[in-house]
Amino acid sequence: MSLVGKPQIIFLDEPTTGLDPEARIEVWNIVKELAGGGTTVFLTTQYLEEAEQLADRISILHEGRIIASGTLAELKQLFPKAKVEYVEKQPTLEEIFLAIIGKKEAI
């Protein structure tokens, strides 16, 4: 991804669709760097974990309409409190791939 100048605002439409896990993490880091440097980033994504990782504010669209909007914490308050459960988590194929290629910080 390349940019000309230092934009105040940038629109990214599903920037990680079709990318391999390593490239996806690189895009995430670029988005975080842009936002950290003061650029306003509008990002559309179909990957909800991506919204959790990157967004300060989230709007949820359904059938062409925004049905909820807020911070992740605000959206979580719309649902009952979470229960504590203990689950044995097996690594995902993405985590295995990243570990094999040496990107352990991404896990």
C-alpha cells in the first residue's frame, strides 16, 4: 500500500480481502500507524475481528442500514454480561502458518 503525501483522511474498502495472513498483518500495522499519526481512517471490512483490532468506533450495517454504532465497549453493553468459561483452544491454521514463517508476534 502506498500513499502520496500525508492525508488527513483515508477511505479503505475491505483492504485485506484476499490477502494471506502475513500481508493482512502488514496492512493492519499500516492502518494502526496511520491512525496513530493522526490520519482519520474509514475502513469497511467483512471480518469482525479486524474491526475489533483496528477501530475506535464501529458501525454495523445490515441490509444497507446502520443498525448499531459505538465503541466496542459500548456495543458489548447491548448484550448480557459474559459468562466465564474455560475452553481448551487449539491453534488456528493462520496461527500455525504465522508461527512456521517466523511471525510469532502475530499470534
